[in-house]
Amino acid sequence: MDLFLMLGADPYGQGVVDCNNLIGIINVVKSLILVLRIVVPIILLVLGAIDLAKAVIAGDDKEAKQATSRLLKRAIAAVAIFFIVSIMNLIMGVVGSKDWQHCWNTDATEKPDEIVVKR
């Protein structure tokens, strides 16, 4: 059985998935994703810029080329991390059930009575 359906299952068997059981978990996951999506690329780019600055200040051409290469790799990783969330949302939108999509897209500020999916 789908874990999502087990967590949001209606105990009375009315064919309704209750997102209220999941809203706390979904909010934590969304917050974590938002932080990772913003902070990790910034850290990667700042560290790459620091490495490049150190190499340029040292005046070593070989070290500057290596630092440039590392900066480029970190920039690519930063872009990949930024877009991985969008790619995962696209995949889950295609593969995931309508119940999951509804609960994931539900605004946490909605009233609990409104956060129900009828099948």
C-alpha cells in the first residue's frame, strides 16, 4: 500500500484522503527544500570565488587554471541543485497520484476542513 495513502487514509472508509495528517510533514519538507535550494548554491559559488581569488592573489597560473576549473564545476553543481527540485516536482507530477499532488500543492493556511481530497 502507498505510504502516502496510509498516512492520509480516512479511518471511516469514505474514500477521502485527509491531508491534515500530512500537512506538518509536507511543510517541513518544503521548508528544507527551500533552504537547500537557496543556501547550497550560494555557498558553492562563494567558496569557488574565494578559491579563485586566492589563486589570483598568489600569482600562480597553474593554480589559477585549477581554481577556475573548480569554480566552473561548483557553478554547474549549484545550478543542478537549484533545478533538481523543479525536476523532481515535474517527475512527481507525472508519476504521482492526484491525491499526492493535491496535498503537496495545498496551502498550509487553508482551513482543515478544506484540506481533503475526494476520490
